[in-house]
Amino acid sequence: MLIKKPEDIPSYEITPESQFINRRQFVKSVGIVSAGMFSPLASGYTVPEVNEPLTPENIVTGYNNFYEFGTEKMDPSEHAHRLTTAPWQVKVSGEAEMTGEFDLEDVIKGLTVEERIYRFRCVEAWSMVVPWMGIPLKDILARFKPNSNARYVEFTTLYRPSEMPGQKALFSSIDWPYVEGLRIDEAMHPLTIIAVGVYGRKLPNQNGSPWRLIVPWKYGFKGIKSIVSIRFTRRQPVNTWKLIAPSEYGFYANVNPAVDHPRWSQASERRLPSTLFSPNRRPTLPFNGYAEQVASLYDGMDLARQY
Ligand code: MTE
């Protein structure tokens, strides 16, 4: 049974003989797992299966993008232990009935955490398969009762230079804090989750503890980490990578093999682990393989222009 309450997820530091550990041994022995094996999920939504091997845990937690801790892939796992993640406050504002400052614990109390095995495709053309532990974002947002003006949701990462050395860097191209956004129908889609864990344990800091966004059909940069603010808006919010280079990164950032990045092809990807001699390259799928579930959200849009 892979359905838990948030407070039941063991923290990353301890390694109890929990059912998750048993599950991990099981995964190791089988090699390939599929979300469908564990259906039906608490949400009642049937998550499409990913019949591909999981990316090893040490890569998921050791090869990261989290510029608040540096620009190299190893920087986050080296430096993120400095971040204090409890207690954690979240500010909710904008077009909703319930706004204010909340303790994260209260925001997610009573909600169910589901294991979601998703493909994860970075805009840099590498990819992984990750067993997230997550809560459907729609279940969280519904608690704040957004009103009919809420057409978008904006998310903001913690700004705390004392614990996030990248935010103190003299020559950073990022105007901190990191921000992201979704259209409300994207945010409410059952595939969109807030991850609070990975590989059966609480999220390690380098993966965005205590909670981060996962939108499996979009490039990884939409998956904003360590969120401290949620704002419901009428207008499309800005997002960090689009602010840095609008000709290279858009608001939608749907995985799209037909629209190349100006500096590299998006037609294929390196599935990690990948080496020079064994690149493990595979074709990139439209919407990262989730087209059947989400393509209709974009009916009538020119995705080459709204990339
Ligand atoms: N969130 C914040 N706050 N800062 C970041 O630098 N990087 C993004 C995204 N979320 C980033 C972030 C990018 S570019 C990617 S690919 C994913 O996080 C990486 O997530 P992972 O390290 O868990 O694989």
C-alpha cells in the first residue's frame, strides 16, 4: 500500500525498517515498476504507467539544478543541508477566499500522499524516471477556495541568502527569488503534484524540501522548489527562466520535440545514467509522453509560438 499521510513519511536522515524500504528492495529486485500496479490511487485518478526503469536514487538526489545552492549539478547536494526547512511558513494571497500565512503542516494535514512515478525531462535535454511522493496540487489549492478571477497561480521560492549561497553570488543571472507560474487549469490537472518526498522518504533539501512543484509534461524548470508563496492571479505571472532569456524559455515550457531550443535540439534526450560511451539517448515524446492526458489543454494554441 503506497498511500500515506504527509506526517507518516519518514524523514530523509533516518532509515527505518518501514514499508517504504521494503518497497525499495522490491523495486530493486524487479527493476521496473509501474504506477498502475498500485492503482487505484486515493485520488481515484488512473496515472499513466511508466514502464521504464527508475533512475537510481543517488542520481535523483545527487545530480540537481537548484541555483540557490550553486550552478554545478553537485552543488545542491553538497550545500543544501544548510537550509532550515522546519518550521515552514507559506503565504497565500490574491484571488481566493482563504488567504494569509499558514504553517505548511496545516496546509497539507489530512491530505493523502501518493507515489507518482513520472518521467522528468529537463530543458537541457537530459531525463530521469522518478518515484515522487506527492499530493495532487488541486487538493491543496482547493483548500484556499480560489475565486473565478483566479486564472493563474504564481509560486515563489524562499529567499534566504544566509542559507542559500547562490543567492549571494555577485554575478548571478537570476533576480531572486525564483518564481514560476501555471494556468489554473494546468494547476488543477490531476497529474500536477506537490512533491513532499522521493523514493519513499521525505524530500532531501537538494530536491526542494519541504515541498516543490512537479508538472510531468513540462520542462523541469517549471518544478519550482522550496515554495513559500502561492498567489492566485488574473494575469499570467512571470517565471524566472523566461525573465532571463525569453527567446529561449517560455511560460508554457511544455516538453515538445518539435520545437528546438535555439542552441540545441529537443528531439531527443539523454536518459540518466548516461555516459560518453553509453549516452542512453532516446527520442523525446510530445508532452513528455503525457499527450493523451494533457494535449487538450492547449487546443487551438500555436505551441511553436507559445513555447
Ligand atoms: N527551483 C528553484 N527554486 N531553483 C532552481 O534553480 N531549478 C529548476 C527546478 N526548480 C530550480 C528550481 C530546474 S532547471 C530543474 S531541471 C529542476 O528544478 C531540477 O529538479 P531536481 O534537482 O529535483 O532534479
